[in-house]
Amino acid sequence: MASEVTENGCGVAAEPTQPQEPGRGSARWGPQHAGARELAGLYSPGKRCQEWISVILCFSLMAFNFIHLLANFHLGHSWSILLGIVAGILTADFASGLVHWGADTWGSVDLPIFGKAFIRPFREHHIDPTAITRHDFIETNGDNCMLTIVPLATMAFNFLTLSPAEVYHIYPWYCYLFALAIFVTLTNQIHKWSHTYFGLPFWVVFLQDCHIILPRKHHRIHHVSPHETYFCITTGWLNYPLEKLGFWRTLEDLIQSVTGEKPRADDMKWAQKLK
Ligand SMILES: [Zn+2]
Ligand SMILES: [Zn+2]
């Protein structure tokens, strides 16, 4: 049983009777799950184009800003750079949790445009957790790249227009922003690695084992149905404290009491779609 969990990287996957053959139409999870097949089919060429543009823009801006950060480096900033990087990583981890929690818990694939483009991958991921390991670089990272384009473009514009004295003053803040942008951009790649059990480069496994990025065993806690905890997927550093605080539960109770919406109703609907 334990080895099944390991291979699939998914708590709900610990069912030894999983049907795999095409055509059976009653798979409880995985690529043959009826809901997973329908969700995968909604990945459109337009969406693919948006992802390509996002990846190209994001990585170009990142390289540009990195060169300018190096060119403006001063030893006197060492401690504030370190602080900025740690704070940037923590912010990225929290943001990953907030976005993941929001998409898992609320909204529906039926929402116009937004539902198919941005909620669909979250629904697919719960019923076919290994699909992400078959997605290429563009599909894995496109949406996260899109999120960081505006802040990275603003930073690049400021490097071109501010005086050296102004850049010196703002430098630690830019280290924070750059670390945040890097980790937000890499979040889904890190998430993909946490589901990959074969062929990972040794340095990725090393970073996972040191818990510098999301470890595989740690992320499996989220994949136990009904997927109501451990939403942070960048480093996962905030998962334990947020769970102890009952952070997500409190937020859900609050939203349910105001809107009357039931948390994860749409997620449950897709999970139960067996035909
Ligand atoms: Zn999830
Ligand atoms: Zn996952």
C-alpha cells in the first residue's frame, strides 16, 4: 500500500483496485477518470498561446533584472539582501497557499473564461495528480510566469530610469521583489517535482531533502481527500504553522457564513464524475 502511495504521490491513490484500462469509465482517479479526461480535453490552443507569451516575457525580464541587480551590487547591502531573499521566499510560499486554497475551495470550471483557463488545472490535479508530470515546461509554468510579468517589467523600467543613488536606496526592496518573483515563477515547477518519483536530477532531490523546496512526502498530505490542508506548494514552510493556527478553516467558515457557499463543492463534483 505504501509503495502505491509513493508511486502516485497521492494519498487517495492508496487504493489497490484502481482500474487503468481505457474504456472502463469508472476510474476513481488518474488519467482514465472520466472527469480528468474531460478536464484535460479543455486545454485549448488559445490557452497554450497565452502560456508561451508569458514564459518568453517573464524569462526575458528576469534575465534583464538579474544583470542589473548584479551590476548594482554593494557589499554593504549583504544582510538586507539575505533578509529580502528569505522574506521573498516566505511571501511566495504564502501566496502559493492562498491562490491554491482559493482555486481548490471556491469557484467552478463553469465560470466564463476564468473557470476553464485557471480553475480547470486545479480540478484536474486532484483527480489525476500525475498529469502534471506529463505536462511540458510551458504548460507547467505558463500561468505562474504570467503573474510576475507586471512586477518584473516595473522593476526593469525603474532600472532604466532611476538614478544610481535611487537604485542604491531601493536595492534591498528589489532583492525581496526579485526573490518573490523567482519563487512565484518556479512554484508549479517545484510542485511538479514533488509529484515526480523517477529521474529527478540529484540537486532537485537534495533541495527537497533539505526542505529548501517542497518535499514529496510533505506535499502528499495535501493530496489526501478532501484536500483541505497544506496548500502552500513553493517551499511548504508555512503549512505546519498555518495548520496549527487553523488558518484555512477559519477563512472558509468566515466566507461560508457570509456567502452561504460550501467549500470545495465544485472539486467534489468533479471527483465524483465517474462516467
Ligand atoms: Zn490542491
Ligand atoms: Zn500536487
